[in-house]
Amino acid sequence: MDWDDLRYVLAIHREKTLSGAAATLGVSRTTVGRRLKEAEDRLGVRLFDRTEEGFAATAAGDELAETAARLEAEIHVTEGRLLGRDAELRGRLRVSTVDFLFAGFPEVFSSFIQRYPGVEVTLGVTNEQVSLIRREADVALRLGNNPAEGLVGRRVGRMQLEAYAARSLVDRLGPGATLADFPWLHSDERSDGRWLDDWLARNAPGAKVSLRSDDFAVRRRALSAGMGVTFLACFDGDADPGLVRVGARLSEEARDLWVLTLPELRNNRRIRAFMDHVYDAFKPHQRALEGSA
């Protein structure tokens, strides 16, 4: 069999859908379906049953996925040892991410620095999307349901958004307060905030906007001060004991988290080590990202 098929079988086994597997592997849905059919044809056995809920592994599929998971783990361990000894893992690495991701998961970056002390990391924290093509950074952690064209990488998680309010504001309005009773925090005219206007019209008709700012840090401080309600990444809101959820999940605005670079840089050892490290480092945080912790 083609050993590369194991990656596809394992991704389908974990994600249960071709689309989910494709997102994890950074390929198209069609490619995943084709590779699965080729693997089943080569082995002469059905690996998955197609059901309404997704792809359910057969006994053969479970056995093959178990083998693939063991091999994956062994490869990662071996690769980590080899990369850790590699004299080329020295020099600069320019990384770009958004402010609340770094604030929420600093250990992802600190553990890389500890693991590879010879790499000098330059971290750009900005809410503006830097251009990897113009070499403004070597690698980026980005949110989006599709990676930008011309970039390659891995999906490391899916971030859910929920509406949060300060406990002081919830106590002031009382237990019977509806979404329309809360004041809301909104972006200003520099951003396209029509999606929130539409959401409020559908879910909190008549709600008042108490403060507008295009600066996320300003809105975040206003939220903690009890000035209004706003949507936050669940990992951010749940980690703040001064905030509570108010019963409004923004599932339609959920975003995948990707670690991305240019195709010609993907085999650079520093970049490859960082991307693999980020993928592994976010595994324990999946429940926090999805807001189910």
C-alpha cells in the first residue's frame, strides 16, 4: 500500500467528513475522496461506511487508523529529536499572529523558544493581515475558514465566539434581562459592522449600542468594566473570572485557526519545526477553542 494513504485514513477517521479531513490536510475535498477510494481499491476492503452523520469506520478502518496514529506519534517523536539536534535550527524566525491569540496561548510560543533556544523569534502581534508573499513574516497564525491562496499549512483548531458580559453588569440588570436589555459594544465606521447590526436586529431588536471603537483592546476593557456586551473568542471569555456568557453563540462566525507559510519555505527547518510544534501544542486546547471547556 501507499504509506501516504495512512494520513488520509487517519484524518477521515478523526474528522468523520471529507471536508473536515481536507481542511486538516490542507488539500481539496475531492483529493481526500480520491485517495480514500484508491486506498480501498488497493487493499480490497471497505474502510468506511458512508452514513448521514458522516464517515463511520469499519473494523478494517479502525485497525488501519490505529496503526496510522501510532506511526504518526512515532514520526513526530523522531522528527522532534532530529530537528532538535539539527545545527541549522539557528537564526531568525519571523512570526505573525493576532493579539488575543498570543494573550490566550503564550505557552505555545514559550515552549517553542525553550525547545529550540538557537532560534531567535521575532513576533509581530497585529490585527492587520501581514503579507507573507511580500515577506513581512515567515509564518503566520491566522483565523479563516479557508487558507489564503498561494499559502500552505495546517489547520490547528476551530475557534467559537460567544457573547460575554461583566458579572457586575449582569447583576445590575438582574436574572430576567434579555439580550435586548443589555447595552452592546460595537465597532466604529472604520470597520464593516453590518453583520453585528443584522445579528442584533434578529436576536436583540431594540438593543442599544453603548460604545463604539475599532480598537479591540478598547472594547475588551470596556467589556470588563461593565459598559456593555460583546462577542469574544470562548477561550478568552471563559478564562476571565469577571465575565459570564449571556446565552448567544455566534456559530456562523466560527473560524478555523491555521499556521501558514509560503510553499517555497515549507521545507525550511526552522519554519517546519515551528509549524509542527504549533500543531502539537494546540491539541490540548481544542475544547477551550471550541468553547466546550
